Amino acid sequence: MKEEETVMGLDFYATFEMLSIDSKNNLVIKLKAPAEKVHDQLNLLSAIKSDHVVSLSITSAMMSFERQVDSGSGELRKSYHRNGNNKWVEIDNGQTTLDLGNEPSYINQSVKITADVVDDFILSQRADYPDASFDPKHVLNRVAEGYSIDEIASDLGLTPLNLIDALNEARQYFAPYAVAWVDEQNGKN
């Protein structure tokens, strides 16, 4: 008879505290995460630890996107602000300087942000998402309540991979909004 496996999904953001090779040529990975992010699953995590061997998937939480900046003025082609109803909106600033010959005066600027900041934006701020069939806030709330990606995907009639893809697509969409939100919090707007 096959031993029962403990299977669970742990969905949380962590930082690498240490990555090294020990004297027995084993890879040692130490992650650090706020206890409140995993407290609902500590019993299951302890059960898995007692099995000694785990299968682990790690995905970088760093995201990047390109935004267009006017090469002359440095002004963003699109900006993100709260409107009068305290809802975040995208504003197209249009061309701010004349084209130089056939070359547009915009350059692409790479911007990085972590997925946890984007998730915080999605959970705490008001903004419309163009895909009305998918609600990223609902999914992130369920994750925060301790539901696994597998459970949420099943409830939504999706495969876990499709759910993760849809959530990452939403994160990518909201990343510029989250950057503007962080800038606003830091007094840069």
C-alpha cells in the first residue's frame, strides 16, 4: 500500500535569506517570509517538514514592464492617477514634443516592481480591469484567506495553470498603476 502524500499549495512572497552548498554537496535554501502570510498553513507545513523531502517550485516575484517616455521632456506618454471618485485611471498624455523626422520622440523605459506590491494595489485600490470575466481581487482575497490555487481554480472552472496565467496577466496590467500608487505614497506625484 502506498503511503499517503501530504500535498498542499503554499502561496506567499518570500525573500532569499541564504543560498549555498553545504559540506555534503547539498543545496541549502533558506527563505524568509512574514509569519502572518503562512500562519493558516503552519500545521500543514510542519507535516511536510516531517516528511523531510519536498517538491518545491519557486517563481521570481520581480516583474518588469516598458513605458514610453518623451525623449525631450521626460514626460510619460501614459500616466496613472486617481480621478474625482478615488478610482485609478490611465491618462494618455499624447505626444508632448514634435516628431524628429520620421522618428517618434518617445523612448522605452524599463520599470521593475515586485508582484506583492502589485497585489497590494489590486487588493486595496479601485481600478477597472478590462477582462470582466476575471476578477483578480477576488482571487487574491481567496489566497489571503488560505485557499490554495488548486481550490480557487476548481471553483472558477479553470486549471491551476490557467488561473496563474490569468492572475499574472492582471498583475502585468496593473503594474503601471501600482508604480504610480507607490510614487504617490512616497510623495513623488
